[in-house]
Amino acid sequence: MQFDKELDARGLNCPLPILRTKKALSDMVSGQVLKITATDPGAVRDFQAFSKQTGNTLVSSDATADAFIFFMKKK
């Protein structure tokens, strides 16, 4: 998937991946896509809730052997 910015949140626990995502999205323009890589098992639930609360679109969410990959489009 195409993305405009990447955030590495591996090794960070809640709420840091969400806080870093919020900061990264604030520097982006509407329609741009942020790729986030996280290792916190709670991140899947957290990013779904963050998307609903903020109106940013969680385009996709995948799990690999060692991380979770999210693509979020700024509203």
C-alpha cells in the first residue's frame, strides 16, 4: 500500500503508539496515509478506537510474525 509517512512504534506500550500517531498525523494534510508499525498487542483495539474517536480512517490492519502494521488516512 502507498503511504506518505512512516511511524515505527515497535517496543512502545499503550498509550505511546497512539500518542505518536496523533503527533505524526498533525503534521500531515488531509488524505495522506500514515504507516504505523507496533508490537503492543493492545494496539489493534487501540487503533480501532482511535479511528472512531478522531474520524481518521483505519485503512488496514495486519499482523506479521513480530509486529502489527496499520495504515491510517488522515481525515
